[in-house]
Amino acid sequence: MKKSFSIYWAIIIPILVTLPTLKGAIAQSSSARFKTQFTGNGKCLDIINDGENNKPTMADCGNFSGQFWKIERTNNRGYYRLKTQFTGNSKCLDIINDGENNKPIMAKCGNSSGQFWKVERTNNPGYSRLKTQFTGNDKCLDIINDGENNKPIMAECGNFSGQFWSTPKGL
């Protein structure tokens, strides 16, 4: 009896050590990809891997950690922080406070209104607009229609397909 008991633990303990915690499994499953109606299902909001790792872009969808976004509730009701697996928990999608206030960037997470994102449903099923507390209700995250169609920017809200972002499940 003693011999089979130790064999049991020799098998079970390594399994328990290598399994992710339930909390980790839930965090991974809550990752979302952001796509727009304008750029279609083949393009995802991503972070440019350039050493600074702070510039968002629309890139071909793939198995890239910069395209997996964590949507984290804030203490401000109705607002979320947006983080990627690539840049980790210490960086959040923010808006540069430069007078134009229209450029998104990955910045150190803090208590900044440019990091508080509202996901607002549209009349277009499955799509929402993304707004920040900093830029207010009149500005939406959009994609510049410039032939490359890969530059996110905060622009006046309107009925534009570049402002219709796929709505992550659960929001």
C-alpha cells in the first residue's frame, strides 16, 4: 500500500506544479483582439516591436502578443484600461497630452484620464466605439484612411467604419 501511495504523489505533484492557476487561465481567456469594420477581420490593433514598444498600429492578424489585449476594469465606473500581453501589466493604452490630444501610445499605467477607455455600443451590431475620459464623448479611436490604413488616432466621432471596433465578449 505504501509503495502505490508514493507513486500516486510522484505523478500528481509534477502535474500540479506545471498547471497554470485558475486566475492565470481566466486572464488568458479574457484577452481580446481589436479589429475595425474599416480594416476588416485581417487587421488587428497591435504594438510595433521597435525597442520602444509603445506605438499602436493596425497589422496583419497573427499569433502576436501585441494583438492580445487585456481589458481591465478601473475604479471609474464604465471605464477600462487596455493592456497587451506584449507590453505587460505596467503599460496601458494612453493618449498623448500634447495639445492635439489625438495620438494613442502605450505608456506607464497610472491614474491618467487618457488611460480610462469607455467601450460604447453602436447601432452596428457587434461593434463599439472606443473613447477616453480625457478626450471626452466627442472623440473616438479611429484609423486614418491614408492608403496604408494602419494608424490609429483620436478623431471626431462620426458614422465612420474606422471607428467601429469589434466588441470584445463580456462588454
